[in-house]
Amino acid sequence: MMTSRPVLIINAHLVDPLTATETNGSLAIENGVIHAWGRAIDASAPPEGALVIDGRGRTLAPGLVDLRAFVGEPGAEHRETLSSASRAAAAGGVTTVVSMPETNPPVDDPAVVDYLVRRAREKAGIRLLPAAALTKGLNGKEMTEIGLLKEAGAVFFTDGARSIANAQVMRRALTYARDFGALIVHHLEDAALADGGVMNESELSSRLGLPGIPREAETIMLERDISLVRLTGGRYHAAMISCASSLEIIARAKAEGLPITCGVSINNLTLNENDISTYRTFLKLSPPLRDEDDRRAMVEGVASGLIDVIVSDHNPQDVETKRQPFAECADGAIGLETLLSAALRVVHSDDVALTRLLQALSTRPADLIGLPQGRLLKGAPADLILFDPDEPFVLDPDTLHSRCKNTPFDGARLQGRVHMTMVGGQIVHEA
Amino acid sequence: MSNLTAPGRLFPHRHLLGIEGLAPDDIIQLLDLADEAVEVSRQIEKKKATLRGRTQINLFFEASTRTQASFELAGKRLGADVMNMSVGSSSIKKGETLIDTAMTLNAMRPDLIVVRHHSAGAVQLLARKVDCSVINAGDGQHEHPTQALLDALTIRRNKGRIRGLVVAICGDILHSRVARSNLILLNALGADVRVVGPSTLLPTGIENMGAKVFNNMREGLKDADIVMMLRLQRERMNGSFVPSVKEYFRYFGLDSEKLALAKPDALVMHPGPMNRGVEIASDIADGAQSLIREQVEMGVAVRMAVLEALSRHLPNSELRA
């Protein structure tokens, strides 16, 4: 993946989310890492043999780091493979993807982590890092080999879209993980409260005649987890919050100084339950889309930094599992390739600054899993994107690289397009 | 009658319910007495008459091989009549309460009762209901005083002292009565005690009980004089407290690589029964640094010492103060 050829990107609008700096200038790459950037670089004298890229009219920023994507390997290659996910990610400006452990077999054994790490190196142009299961067989009962899995390369521990119902299991996992400095990521859904629900519980769900999932299915689990974090001191990340009341709970926990962070799905940040309209099954999601007030709260959470990261929650589903009555179809939507374009909506609506948005899409997620990416810093890997934040387009699902086309932005007007994606100084996508 | 007849301090307790409550002098007195018992046990003629005519009942509510055998031998070597009662044959199976069992046995006029029970505090409860001396042979996750004494005796005989030694107690501290008794005793005698284990196997507040806590065994073993391993029960190693045997052995099992971090003359102990390949590698258990077999020998001596010390409080004792 390393290239020895130096690269010089000139005339670009440089955005460093770490320092919240925007400036025009150049960026020099040597041996796959950022060598220097800013106005001071002499664009007229590139190093010998350098590849010079003209970034005029475009924005150069760190590549996105997505902490939550379902990649079908092993076991569901008909939905997605490492290489199709990698192509979709590269086209969307995502340079690091963390894959979820809900595969077949699940990622609960160091050998599977090892397999994924090696196979990703062969098959993926971008960086694909596996998350491991928190419990064996994702059964919610016995913790996995957290120490050995972490040594093999697992970046954090989660049961994916499953919640740990048993508080004792969660307590011990948090306690044990703390000794290894491991991060636990949890999907917030009280199984009993959410049982049978297929969308947000609201007047709309009543009108549509669909069983609802109350916000309390999320907040009760979140409150429980925060109590357990206070008890154990384990590092904890709430995978995706969806409602204003969760944000208040997070705010209190952070004010208390607990080692807690949280994420939001791009879907809950940019869509609301009304988008379901005529039973659009691509919008059947977990957590469900809430109402506009909740969505507004998510946007404010990103703007204030209370919400640490934005994830794609990329979940490819084939036509057969989505072409069903709403209540019977599978959860999930793809999101890797549209992550940046969709997220830029909150910048275009003047709710979130571009640097702040990019922090939530690159710097903070990189920090959470201990990566040096997500910043324009001398010595950091040159995982970069060159994009036009204003370029408008109408999304045509057929142009997407994912094996499945279940996008919630089918036919949507989006603004912001990635023209080049670079990983370790090498171009992995150009358009 | 050994040198109990010599001028000196009378052991000031009627029961031995725990290490908690013993003064350092009490502990040293028992260890000195045990040193003498070692000599007795190494003779061809191992029998003394100290407890001749006395009745000792070993009341074991929890299965035990080595502790029960050790107490039985100790009593017999001191001349007592020893009776073993274990769960299988006792009326507890028929629904009798602990107190009723105690009253029934008391009516048979024993002089010493050795009790092991699965509930913390059960031995104390029983001691309040009987007229004889009671020895705690392990109550729940609370105390196992004779194990701590035999460990101390083993250490003292090999190192010549206890004060100032760095002792690392490793493994399942949470469920271990051995660890609790050892922690109290070793602190009382001035050792520098560490506990080493995953946080899931450490009791709440252990750092305030006189132990320095280590979650990383390599750090915990650094410069240790004594490495004391504890047994991890099978039902706790499959995901409930630790993920697996493989992971436990990798991070918390004693192998030659980790032992090399301790002092070159460090000694290894284990209260038994061992899980080879779980908490301790076989070659270490049988190696030159291992004191594990010596601990068993010291067990009999310490129990003789305890029986002898307590016998002075028995009714009609010629030595009774």
C-alpha cells in the first residue's frame, strides 16, 4: 500500500478538523505520510518525480473513519464483500471502515479476526478493521476472549445490532475490558420494550398501523449502561443514539467525567419518521427514525460536540429481504458511499461548521480506536479526500458500488461529491 | 507435653475462627509450635499424648480431601479420637438446621470440632452454640485460617522471615477464602502483599485491605519473593468471570516466562488442588522453585499446633489457666 513516489496536492482548500483550521494551499506527501501542508509550501517546485495534483476549487480533508459498517464476509458475500465495501467506501471518501462482528461465523474468535485482517490487506483498497463480538456467538451471555481478540487486531467490542440484556454480563465485560484498555460499543435497545416494534412509537406509527418502539427502549438501556460505567470505570461508547432524551443523558454523564462517548447514525441525523411515508422499507432501521425534534437534537449534538461520531451504519440487504411488507422486512440501509454527501446537508443548512462535521466523521472516530488518522498532521498517514462540498447531484442507486442498493437516499438531491480518495498516499478512487 | 509447659504465653483464644482477631504474637506462637510438630511428624514414632482421651469431630459440609485428611492425621498424632462427618452421611441432608446439628453434636461432648461450611459466618454461628473449641477449616469465601498459617510456616522455614518479603497472591481473589486469610496474616507479620488478577476476580475495596492491586501479572510479579497461585474453578472460566482457559492462562497463568520476572530465588506456592495448564504450568508446579508439596506437609504440622494450643482451654485441662 505504501508508495515511495512523493505527491504534491496544490491549490486546494485545506481543512484540518483537529485544529478547526481552513486555509488555501498545498499538501506534500512522502512515503505515504503527510510531510507538510499550508500556504508556505512552494507549489511551483515539487520534489523530483512527484505526482502533482491540482486541487483547484476543491476541499482537501482527512478521509472519513466509519466505526460501523456491516461487511458480508465471512458468510454473507451475497450482500457485501470486503472488496465491494471497500470500493463503496472509497467512492464515498471513507478511508477507514470498522466492520461489525455479525457474520457467519461471528467474529468471536481470534482466528476470524486474523482472517479478516489478512484478507482486508489483500482485497480492500481502504483500511478495513474488524470489531469483535463482546459475547460468544453474540449470545449476550459469556464474554469473548477480549485480550486475545484485541491482540489479533480487533479495534473494539460489540454485539453489533444486538443489545446485552443481562446487566451482570455487561458489568463483568466492562470490568474485564478495562484491564485491557478495550472499548465496548453497545447498541441501545431494551429487547422487551422494543419487542415487535418496527418504527418510532408516535402518532404516525398509530396512523400507519405499525407497532412502535418507544424512545424509552433506548434511554432505559443507556441509563443502565451509564450506571455500570460509573461502577466499573470501563470505556464505553453508545453506538447510536436517536432521541433528544438520550442526548440529555449523555450530557449529564459527560459532565460527570465518565469515560463515555456516543455516536449517531447518518440516518437519524438527516431523516425523520415522516420520510417513511408510504412504507418505504429502506427506512426501516434500528434505531428507528424519530421525529423532527429528535433529529434537530441530533444535529445540535453534533454541532456542540456532545455527539462524538457519525456512522454510516452501512447495512446491505438484498432485495428479497427488503421487498416485503414494512413490518416483515429486515432492518438496515446502505450508507458508506453517501455518508459525506448526506452529512454535508447539516453544513449547507448552516447548522454545523464543516470542521466540526469532519471532526465527527474523522478525528473523533480515529481517536476512539487509537488511530493517527483524521487530521492533517506531519507524520500522519496520508488518508485524504479531495471533494467539492457544493456540487449538486441526484442520487442514482445504480451508480453505487455496494452489492445492495437499499439506500434511503434513492433519488434524493444531495450536495457534495468526492473526486479523489487516497489511502496511505495512494489513490484508491478518482471521479 | 512439649514446651507448652515451659513458661510463656497461653494462647488466648478458645476457638480459631479466622486470622482476623489474632495478634502477631498469637500467630508467631502457633508457627513456633508448628515447627516443633514438624519434627514430631518426621520421627518414626509420630504419636504424642497431648490429646489423649479427647474427642475431635471433623464436620465437613463441603467436600474436601486434603484438609480433612490433614486435620484427621493431626488429631491422631496428638492422640485424640477423631471422627469424620461429611455432608453425605449427615442429617443435614435430611433437613436439619445448622444449629440443631451443632446442638446434637454438642450433646455428645466432643472436645474439638473442626468445621468446613459453604457459607461465610457459619462456623462462627456454630461456635456460639457449642461448649467445645471450634476450628474453622474454611467458611464460604470468608476465611481459611489454617491454610494461611501453613503458608506462613512454609514461607518462614524457607526464607527465614516474613517481614519485608514481597508476596504476590495471584488469580481468583474474589472467591478465595485462602486469599483473605493470607492477606490478613501476611500483613500482620509485615509482608508487602500484592494481589494480581483480572478485575472481574478481585473483590470490591481490596485495595483498602492491605494489598497493592495489579491487573497485569507481569507487573505484579516483578521482584516478588513469593508467588502464591490460587485455584480458578471451572465454572468461572467460560465467559462469566474470564473468557476462556486459553485467555486466562495467557494473561494470568504462571509459566516460566512470567516467573522469570520475579526474584531469581522466588518461591511458588499453591493451596491445591491445582488446575495444571489453567493457573499454573505443569513444569512450574513440579519445578525447583515450587513449595507446593512442602505446603501439604506443613499443613499437618500447623493443624497439630492449633489443636495443641486450643486444647489448653478445654474443660479439665491440667494446663488450664
